[in-house]
Amino acid sequence: MAPTHTPPPPTIWARLHYAIIIGIGTAAEHLIHSSHFLCFWVIIVCTALFYSVLAALLALLATLFGWLASMQKQPDQRRPYSGPLDVLLGRSYRASTLTPEMCANNNVSIATFGDEYVVAYRKAETHFASPSARIIVATSKNLEDWTEVWTYTTGLDDLREVLLWEFKGKLFLYFCKLEPNKRGFKPRGMHYTSTSDPSLKVWSDIVAMGRSTEITWDIKVRQEDAGPVAYKVGYIGNHYAADALLTVVFEHSMDGETWEPVGEDIGVHTGGISEVTFDFTPSGDLVAIGRNEDGDETGFGSQLFFAPKDNLGAWTPLKASLPYRFDSPRMVNMEGELVLFARYAREPYNFVPEWCPFGLQRVANLIIYSAKPKGSAVYRVSPPRVEAGQEGAWSKQPVELIRCFEESYGDTGFFSLAKSSTTQEWVVANYASSCHSHAPWIYGQLFPTDVYVSRCLPILR
């Protein structure tokens, strides 16, 4: 009889991590969806009845100062970008439908197909995993009027991380199935469907692909001597676990369906990195960035990668992660510049000192980060200077803030971009909560979000 393998018992940090997630999730659902205005006045009246009117007045005074304190905005300590690149944004149009019982519209992707713009996005009750989640595909010619053309749901899986991309006259839709456990993040593998139908109403059967825990995050199509080649980056591993260890995978394809490693191995990095985006410099080198939420020996925050054009499968990371998180990133080459669209957080992610136990750092950093406000922003990424016979040298501040998005708060900062087939403009898609700028990230995840699109024009002064 073959020996059986008994997994090791969970560590104290694994138990703590699970208990905190359960506790916060349960309390947040009851607290955030209650009538806050009514609860406030019930507490004030009870204070006056059971203690004293003076105590109630002091509580009102403390509320006033707390309200005033929430209006103050701390300055960003990072040096803003001051070069010739500028990014202009047009009007925002809502692309998602208003459905009261399914009010979370998120995880959006946008592409062009023929003479139309196409969006795909997730619709569910909240941001968290749900078996009711569905994928909506809609089209528009003018960005203002959107028509739903296709819907997909299983009733058993959460669906998210959608990715639309066109390749050789065919439109692909990649997405991930997950367990419908709103207290966790357990992928059931990537899947895809495709269509050549101009109306986008007829799609192929759903096909499973990749590894069981894989999340595909970005795909770029590049014209090469042999024709167009698709490059795909993603990650596999036990994301959000107390012992999380993730492998960034990088592959290429000639048909959009079968993928092979770009280098000798499918994995290009192992650590705490997830949600990786990339693009190519004008000289053909590769630059990538991924969030380091789970942490590793390089710290917490975000990690930058570089690979030379003659060895695109050999990714070299920074020795120390950037302290800021650039969540749900999307990097594109605009006018020869590497432009990054990502979530905006004013403070560094690594709040807990490094001398604390690593498990405590992982749990506490995530909780504190979730309790702070978030926005959306556009950044410029400076590629490393490559000299003959030497590795590229990054600048001291390789990611610089160009501008923030207006009215983009709460749960936001999940970008996708599509290049116009007739003009130099781009169209950017994002989703955002309907809340004030000082509302924390977790607040936005439990309340309605909508998908918005707007024109985007890069210019060099």
C-alpha cells in the first residue's frame, strides 16, 4: 500500500489569518449594511437616557471633531512626475447595467472588435465570491450606449478576472472560476471561450486551460518576423494563504489556445507576487510590475522586473520591493512611454515593522491596508538604463505619479485599455464605488460598484 501523506497542521499565523478574515467579514456585513444614520442617533439617545445629557453632548462634540478630521488630506510623500508625458481623460460613461439585487459590477476588460468597443465584466451581489456571479459582455460604437450581447453563469462558481483580447480575427474571453466561498480565494482554473461572430452573440464552448490555481492577468500581442505572437503572464499558487508562495508564469502562443514557456521554464519568479502586467519598450526589452501582497524576502508592496529582448524568459526583479502597492495594474506602451494604470494608495503598504514575525506582517499589513481609502491613478514607469555587458540600472523612483482619476474611490482601480482602430486615442475602463473619497477600501467592496469607460489620449509636450 502506498504511504499516505498527512499535511502539516496549520500554523498559529494560519489560524489567526483565517479567524480574522471570518470575524471581519461577518461583522462588516452586519455593520456596513445597517442604517448608520439611525444607529448613530440611537446611540446618542441611549447615552442621554442611561448616562446623562452632558455625555450625549460630549459624544456629539467628539463626532464633530472626527468629521472635521476626516476632511484633511495628508500630502503624498512621493515625488510627482515632471516630464513631457501627459495623459488626458475625457468624459466617463457608465457601461454596466443597474441591477439592484446584483449591484457589484467589477473586474472589467475592454477590447476592440471590428468597429465596436467590447466590454466584459463580472456582476454579482458584492465584490466577494458568489455562485450567482455572471459574466456580461456588452458592445458600443460611441461609448455612451451599451448593448448586452452575451451572458454566462454556472450557478456553482464565482467568475472573475475576465480578459478580452483579439487575435488573428478572433475575439477571446479568458476568465477564472473560483470556489463560491466569500471568506476565501480558491481558484478552480482558467477557462476561455472565443468568437468570430460580428454580432458577438455566438461563442464557442467553454474550455478549461492552464493549471488548477492559475490566474491569467495580462496578454499582449506583438508583431514579430513570423507574424503576430501572443504573450501571457499569470501566477499560480496559494494566494492569500498564511504560507502563500506564488510562481509568476510567462508563456507565448501562435493561436491563442496552446501556450508554451517563453524561456526554459514556465516560471520566471517565485515569491509573493500576484497580478502582474507587462509590456515592451521601444527597443524590445520587457518591463513588468506585480503587487507583492503576500510578501517574500524582498519585502511587501510591488515588484518590478526586467528582461532583455534577446532573453525575454529571464526576468530579473528588484532586490527590494517597492514599498507602495500598485494593485490590479495594467501597463501599456503609449507614445514610446510605459504608462501604468493601477489602484492608488497614499501610504506605503509595509506598515508593520520588519522585525515583527513575518506571519504577523502579512496579516496586519492586509487589514490596515483594507481599512484605508483607495483611488485610481496613472503612472509612468521608467525602464532601467541598459549598458553593454551590464544589467539594467533602475532609477531611484522608477514609478512616478502622473495624475489621479476623478470620482474614483472605494473599491476601484481595476483597469483595462483598448486602442482605437482609427485614431491615436485609447479607451480606458475601470470600476468604482459610489462613495466619498475617505471611505475605506473594504466599505467599497460591500457596496455597489459600476463600470465606467472614458477616452484617453497620451501626449508629449
